[in-house]
Amino acid sequence: MLAQQPAASNFKVVPTLPPIQSSPRSTMRYEDLHRLGREMLAKGGKNAKQQANMASALNLWMRTFSFAPETFVGAEFSTDFDGHFLRFSDAHAERLASRTQKDRQEQIVQWARLFAAQSRTDSLPQSFHAALQVALEASGLSKAETCRRAGITPPTLNRWLTGPYLPQSCSMDAVRALAGALGFEADALLSRLPPLRRTRYSREEKRPPMALTAYGKRIQRGKAETPNYTLRPTKRIRVQWVDVLAFKTDAGRETADKTNTWRLKPLDRTGMRVQWPMLYEGQVCVTGAVAWNSISQFLGYLRLPKPSGQGIPDDAVDTIAWLAVPEFIRGFNSWKRRRAGNIRHRGLSTFLQMAISFVAPKSGWVWNNPSLASSLPTAYGGNDNEQQWQARCAQAHVKLKAQLKALTNEGKLTRSRDSQNRAASILNSAHPLKSLLRLVQALEANPPPPAHVRDYRAWIRDVLMVKLLVSNPLRVGHFSVMTYRPDGSGNLYRSDSGAWRMRFMASDFKNQKGAAAEDYDVAVEPSVHAWIHRYLSEARPYAVDADKNEYLLLPFVRGPRTDDEGVTWSRRDKSRARGETALEAHGLERAGNWSSDCLGKRIQVLTALYLPDTLGFGPHVFRHIIATDHLKRHPRDYLTVAHLLHDRLDTVLREYGHLTVDDGLRVLHSGVQDAMAELKASRS
């Protein structure tokens, strides 16, 4: 064998496997590869021990497949590398220590790269990005023409030209088409890509930062202009907020109806990370957090110095009574609108509607609490008695409704944060669902090395998670609280026939008072079944706190804790970690589910990795893609989409009504093509 091998009598028994196929071999022998590798390592400053470790990995590879030093290196280090690598990993999974397995696998990846580098016969630079730049210049084509010929989008080409993003496994056909468009052999570009499956899991690898949408850039700019402007909760505001929760969640109060009453949910059925504005009597009010977020922004705006804000002193700003001052609410919405680039977004109307409900005569919390007047300066009602305060609220109610009417009369409101922008290339395609299926296929085809045990188990979970999102496009909160119990009483269960099904109560849905008044009990797509079995047996038992709860999808790494102000704690800061969280303040403990925001971030990482034509998107965009795909294939079938999403028909019409124009144009375009065909036939 190769240099410095021990005597055969000292060898451990090494399983030998036949090559996957007898592919044409190169002109390089294994002994040549070893010599070149040793030279490259020496030039790179590697010491003798590191060189010996690399040689040991190659020797183990050769013994596993019965390759001799004089054997020519073949497809096992190029086109057939994935298959050979997986068999190599499986063969040594039990006989080597976990750390040794990882070392050997990563060293084999380095040998594969070395062989690929030595096998190149063209004169392009070694870097993929640099090689593509040279090839583009040599072709004489413009970027636009290159994209047209290769069938890729300009953003994709720009990312590949400038880095740091590299094409992923699902984009190999696009890379081949690109090479052909530029007049090069496909291998000229493909050979400059690392073995994608393995490099994702190499130690100390750093992913490039997630690309920002226009909304993300605007938020980043706003934070730089007015950092931390939102109001932190004071003792007085916390007392007021508890009373707000008591009032708004009381479905038995005289003026309660389904539009002005907030719902409470058990802690174990809440997907969001629990924060202080959500907690009331041991239960969670998700709407409470949403409302407090808006109010804290409004109160934070009030204390900003003029002309940005109103310059209200800190000791006077911490009261919800300011909702009874309509001119300040007008100023706040104008400020928000300017910060958004003068976009008339739905957040403006949402805040107005909430303010209107708070000051509404008889039913509003502010109207029903005249004692709030004393928390305001005299100029804004500080000396009002009960009758005067309620008259002030009634007048504010009229003015705020006028503001809302004026806003809506300007025209249709847009989304400030449009999550669909991250997947525009998919939504604009003829068959958006195909992209999700390509995502599933690419993820299935890219397992990490088995020796990377935690990554391997997380990969099984990721495949199942993405498949479930495609099969049953519910909101991310449902996947966060989805349970599995062997007795069949969980959200995911097996029917008498052995098929897997998913069920949720109407109370689990955001729109319980609307379309989700009925329970949800539906089949899971059959291709998901095998992955459910695999996850439950191979992965979930090893997840974080798997033995302490019944949630289906769980993380495999403990994340950082966060306090009730949203400040992340360092794992090493044990003294801070012993502090009081919002749950602990109420004598409660975490339910143990994987929070919906963490689950969503994982999905965004996967989509960015395997769908490089997008900016990476979260679970909610799966719903948009599936709905859009169905409407493109079945124009105006909005009722089916409402059933698919378990949502209200009027919501679906509002979100996807724009496609009716496209439906009409398709009819027109079909008529144009038919007419042209008839004219052509008549001439002939």
C-alpha cells in the first residue's frame, strides 16, 4: 500500500466492498494521487502528523474498495463519489470512534477535491466564481443574453458571479445549461464545485448571511436611524396591561362580541415564544403580544424628540391613555408611513382599528377606565372627571374613524412586509409547486455523513418537516405544537388502515371564529409515511427533551434562552440565566415545543440552501406557493384553496384575487393563438 503502512498482521479487520460500477478510469494512479497530496500538504504548511493522517484516510478508502497503489483512480472520486462515500461511511460506522469517523470522512472529501483539481484540463481559474467570470467575458455575451440562453434568472447569475453563494445540488442542470450557453464543457464549471453534501457539515464552516429583502433593508435602516425607540414596559404599564388582558379576554362582559374579544389558549398549544404581554392567569393570549407591540411603538414614538416624535417626557409617556389623543395617532401613522418609503401599508390601518376599539364608547377599555385621565398631563385630559373622559374618548373615536376612512379612500393598502418577495421567482413560474418538489428531492438526496450523528438525525427531521409542509400546508404554529402519541391520541396518528392522518381542533386555529369553526382531520400524503416511521425510530428519540414531551418536531441543539424583554442570554452567563423569565414570574414552565419562530428560521435556511433562485423563505410562503399553483392550474377555484389552507373564502379572495386578471389574459392569449393558427391555415 502507500507510505508508512503498518505490517499486515497489525491491521484491524477492514470490510471490503466492490466498486459501484466499472467506470472508465483516469490516467492517475492512487500512488500518484498520494504523492501529489503529500506535496500539496507540505506546500500548505501541514506537519508530518497531518500528512500521515491524510495518508491513513486514503489507505482506508483503498482497502475498503480493494484498490491497489497501481490502480487508476476512477469515477469513485468523481461522478460516483456520493455512492462510494456513503458505502464507505456505513462500512466503518461501528468499528471507528465517532470523532475518528468524522476525521476520516472529511479527509476523504479533501482527497476528492484534490483529485478533481488535478483532473482539470482547461485553463479557467480554480474558483467557481472566478471561472464563471472569465467564461462570461470570453463568450462575449451580455448577462441578459446569457440568462436567456441558459434559462436562469439574472439574480441567480449575479450571485454565482460574485459569491459567496455557490450552486446547490438542485441547480446542477442550470450550471450545465450555463456552461453550454457560454461555449464550455459542463465539467469546466461543475468540477469547480465542492462535494455539496459533505461540505455543509465540515467543522468550523461559516454560512454566508441571509440575503435581505427590500423590507429587511428598510427595517435595518430604520433601526439605525432610531435604535431601540419602542417603550420598555414599566411597572405602571404592566399593571395597566394586566387589566387590558382581563377586560379583552372576558367573553362574558356585556359588550363582548367575536370582533372585540381576545382568545386565551393553553400554554402547551401555543407555538410562539411566550412573552410577558401574552400571559394571563396561566394561559396565553397571542393577540395581546401583537397589540402590545403596536402600542409600545406608539408610546416610544411619543417620547422621541421633535420633529421625529412628540417629545413627551419618559415619566409621562408610559400609559395607554395616550390612545385617546387622535392627533398623536395621526402623527405616529404619518411617521411610520415616511419610514416605510411613503408606502400605504396595512400596518397603518391595523393600528388605527386597534386604537378605535380601545376608545370605543361602552366597549372600549380606555373608555371604561376614566381613572386613566390622571396619568396624562392636564392639557390632554389630566383633570377630566368620568363624564368628561368618556366624552373625550367618544370624540377621539369619531376622529380616528375619520382617519381610517381617509386612509382607505386613498386606495388599496399594500403589505409592508411581503413574505412572498422571497419566493417571487417561484410564484411567477407556470407551476410553482414543482419548485417545492425540487426542494424535497434535493434535501432527500443530500444526507450528511452518518458519522455526523446529530446532523444526520436533524436531516431526517428536516426532510419530514418539509414534506409535511407540502402535504398539509398549515400555519407554522400548528407544526410547532403538533403532537404524536403511540396510542393514536395525538395530532399525528395512524388510522385503522395504517395510513397516517393529521387532526387539529377548531380551537387550534387562528380563525376559529370563521372558516376554522370545524375540526381539521385529513390524510397525510402517502410519500410522507415512510419518513414518519424513519423519524420516529431513528431521530426523534434523540432530540432535545424528547423523553419529556409529546411534540413531534423537536430541535437537536439547545438554543439560547431569552428573557421577557426579548434579550438573549449567553449560555455562559449562568447568573443571568438564573434570573426570572415571564413564565417563571407566573410560576409556569416551558411546554417544551420547538417554537414557531425557530422552526420557521430552519425552513428559511433550508430553502435558501436548496432553492438558490430565492432569498430563502419561511413556512408561510409554502401556503402561498401551493395556493398559487392550484389557481394557475384551476382558475378561480377559490373554494378549494380555502379548504386547502383551512381558511376563510373572503381571505383567499383578498389574497389571490389578482390572479383573476391573469386568468382572463390566459383566455385572451389562447384566443390569439387560435386565431393566428386559423389565419395561417387559411393562407396555406
